[in-house]
Amino acid sequence: MSQTDLSLCRSLLFLPASNERAVAKVRTLDADLIVLDLEDAVRGEDKAAARAAAEAACAEGFGGKPTAIRVNPVDSAHFGDDVVAVRRCACDYVVLAKAETPKQVHDAGWLIGKPVLAMIETPRAVIDAAAIAPVSRGLIAGVNDLSASLGIPPGSGRGGLSYALQRIVLAARAGGVAAFDGVYNKLEADEDLAAECAEGRAFGFDGKSVIHPSQIETVNRVFSPSGAELDEARRLIEAASGGAERHEGRMIEALHVDQARALVAKARR
């Protein structure tokens, strides 16, 4: 997968770069994008070891899968060392934690020399997401930090995040980049995960962040076109003859045909 195919990534698996066992295991998993974390998942005293481990892991590669490294925020004491280390890494992308301004994202990409995926984790970042998107290669919703900064009580669901999540998708689409939903905090794959994935896809996200291997299958499945969707899309394409017309009880026109063709093309790719 090249750097132009981020919209095809359904699952973004985040794991601590310092966890050698997890890094080895991830090579056997079906995540679409591997994100080696230098930020929240790594303790301060382990940051240097995590950088070295990330560099070694990227040098070995992940079987052709795209790889990113999440660096600490630009105002962090660790950011400078992250820049030096990640510049040397053979990763495809850098994920900038707590990105808040277009300048931060642009400068991080320039310093590190790699395209940036921006984590939208603060109210300011949500408000400025439309300006951040064009200087990034994608936006990732950081739902935990965003919930905390908004004062949303833990365990109260995602209702209070709806506006922010939709604004992130709108910004990404206006900027022509990919958009990824945030993590599901329970480690197991259950009905609630599937429902959250369905909600995220309905919002327009291309995929979702993952924090445990057990979640990958559900995320990949829900963010992929289903057999029923593909059958419907193919019937629509075959039936369309141009202009507005009736098809299976609804009105269709050129934009619906374009959507159907895009769905079929995505499934093929």
C-alpha cells in the first residue's frame, strides 16, 4: 500500500514501540496500518529505549504494510529527541500527538521529513481541523483526550463527541485527506465495538484506531463493504441509464452511480 492509499486503511493498530513481544506479534496480524507509539503508551524513563526499538522494528519491516510512528506533542520535552530518531526510521508516516495548529503539523513534517497524520485531541484542534487537514495526510480523532478536555464524564458514551467527530470528518473531506475514528477502550471485541464502528462509518470515517489485536477483525469487517452493499451497488450500476430515474423504489442519479462505483472499486482494492 502506497502513501496515496490511506483511505483504504480500516484498522490503525497502536502499540508501544518499547513492547518487543507486541511488535513481533503484529507482523502476523491483519491491521492495515501499524502505529508504533512513543507517546502515552511509553513511560518517560522508557522513551529512549522505545525510539531505538521503533527504529529497529521499521528497519526490519512489517511485510510491506505501511507503518507510522506516533511522536510526542511539539511542546513536550521528548519531541526533539523523537524528531532526531524518527528522521532515521524507515517508517512511512509520523503521527503527531495533540496537534493543534497547521504550523505545528507542517513544521513536524518538515523536521522529520515524513507525511503527518494529525491527532485531533483538543477543542482548539477540533475548531481548527479544517486548516490542519490540508497540511496533513489524515486526521485521527483522539477521543479520550478530547472527552477529558471537554469535561465529558467517563462511561457516558459518545453523544457529547458527535459534533466534534463530524467536524473532523468534514475537515478531512474538505482537505482531501483520510479520516479515522478514535479508539474503543474495552479490550475485547463485542457488540458495542461493532456498534461504535458502524456509527463511525456512518459518520464518514475511513477506519478506526485499534488498541488490541482482538478488535482488528471487527473493525476491518465493519469498515469494509458488505456483500449486500456490493450486490446493491452492482445492481444500481447495471440498471442506471443516465439522468434521474427510479431504481428499486428510490430515485437515483449520477452521484449515486458514482458512489456505487467507488464502493465496488474500494472492495476490489
